[in-house]
Amino acid sequence: MKQQVLVLYLNTSALDSEVLAWAFYDGTGKTDPTTGDSDLPPYDTGVEALRDGWRLFQASQLIPPYPGHEYDTSFMKHEFFFEKLE
Amino acid sequence: MATTAPLLTSVEVARFVAHGFHRMDAVVPDELNAQAIGVFDAGVPEVPYGTPVKRAFEEGSFARRLLDVPEVAGALRSLVGPDPTVDHHAVHVREPHEGSAQPLHGDAIIDTRMDAFDVQLMYYPQEVTGTMGGTLSVPGSHLRRTNESDTGRYQNLRGQTRLTCPPGTVVLLHHGIWHGGRRNDSDVRRYMFKIRFNPTVPQVRLWDTADLDDPRVPQELSRFFPWCEHATGRLEVYNRIRLWRAMTGDASFDIDYWATRVANRPGRAA
């Protein structure tokens, strides 16, 4: 059994919010995804991925900003990991 | 550098502050483009870090002639000022069918300067088509505080730029922008020449400021990008306000009260 991993970055912490960025890693070897290979996300929202059979296994926590760094921006905030097994 | 070079306008510099790049299509003459790949294959001599441009690239050299193209000279002067130093330069080649892309990254190391920035020139001597692995970049990502390739997990973002361009195109990048060379799925070697510049003067009102009060300035600085979370997008505008204040010397500049509101503490000492 091999794992495919889909990572979706959403607009808010809600799983039904819009997909802003994405990554796909294919343990089956059937595809060879890489950086900058698509301009269109595979799904419009996180829930749409669930409806297509992807299983959510990790979501980013809601962590308050560190004092003094409230206006800093860094990594994308709302990261959701999904898997399919083949 | 040519002294008659056209400077950028305030609207163009505001667009740079929001997007993190300034793009100039086909500004380099065909004569130079035709020589470029031969020069790059022969090797561009290395220069020590921090060498003034005029010492780094002697009069008549390919790099000097590239920097003397009026549009290039004017844009560089508008962003980093007169007499910048050369941090380093490199010829980047994406080989045909090379297998994978670079991970998305920012160059050098995390760089938190809010009142100064380096500029990276990227020059493309040949036409770059969609399959040639033109540079991927993420407009508006340059103020995010991330270190080098820690962003490598991100493969694609809404509104990303997968560069295609005519020969002779030059893009000037803020040092922090997320970018990477894409996989070259064509049969053609793809060349890009990069030079990183360090300013030697305060980066304050270096451009043509005649249009400083143009309403398109705050419009440009207020731009939201499709890949950016809505809430974080507001912080991006706040951080651009801070940078614009530094670049104009106007500590009261604001857009929609974002910076003023959160600094209002009547009767309290700083």
C-alpha cells in the first residue's frame, strides 16, 4: 500500500475555505509533481478534497503571534495535509 | 551608468514595493542579446563581494553594457541609488529535460531590513517559452520572513508568475521574493544572468517623485494577491506602509488608517 499526500493552504483556518496554494507528493510513482508545474489548484476548498476521498491527517494549529512580532508575516498559516492510499 | 537614464515614477516604485519586482520586457538591444550566451559560456569573471559596479565590470564589458541600457540604469538607480556595489553575480542555466525544479526559496539568508533592500537583476537573453523552465516567482512574497528554501514545500500558489518573456527581458527583484528555476521540459538550454546589488546610500526618494501624491500610489500599495490569506494580506499592506514611510521619509503616510489606528495611544508615552 502506497501513500499519496496532498497539502492544501487555505484562506482561513476553516476547512471549507478557499485553496490558495497546494503541493502533491506521489508515493505510487505514477506522477512526478514539482515546483511551479500548475497554475490551477486541484480543488477549490479543503472540503472539496474530502468529498473526493482525501483523508485529512494533519492541520496547522492556531498559534498566537509572539509578543513584538504581531505584524510580521512568514509561512502560509493554514496548512492541511491529506492522504490517499493505493 | 548612463546619467540620462529614465527614472521610475512613484507609481512604478509603489508597484515594486507591493509586488517585489519590476519587469522590463525586451529592453536589451538584439545586438547584446546575440552576444550574451557566448559571453556566459566563456564565463563572466568573478568579483569580490561589495565591489563598486564601475570596478566590477570594466567599461565595454558585456555586463557594463547591460547595466548601461538606459531603462535598466534608470530603474536600478531608482531602487538602489547611484553607485551600488555588486554583491555577487552568476549565470544560471536550466538544462533541457533536467528533471526537477528548484525548491521555492529566497536568496541568501532571512533578511529583516525594513528600511533598506538589495535588488537582484535577472536578465534573459533568449525568448523564454512556457516549457523552458522560466523563473517561478510569487508576487508580494518579499516581505514574508522566511529563510532560504524553508518554503520548498510550497509547489504552486494562486497568482504565481511562471515567467515567459521575449529576448532581452530584465526583471529587478526585491531580495526577499520567493522564487525558483522551474523544470525545463524543452530541448533548449535556458540562460539567466543574475547580479545582486547592495545600496550605498539611504534608499529615500531615489526615483522621480513628481507623482508622489498620485492616488494610484496607495492603490498599488493596497494590492491583495490571490495566494495570500485575507487576514495576512492586511498585514502585508501594513508592512508596505512601513517600507513606503522609510522610502519617502514621510512618517505620517498611511492607507485606510491601518498604521495610524494601532499607534493611537492618547496620553501615553512611547
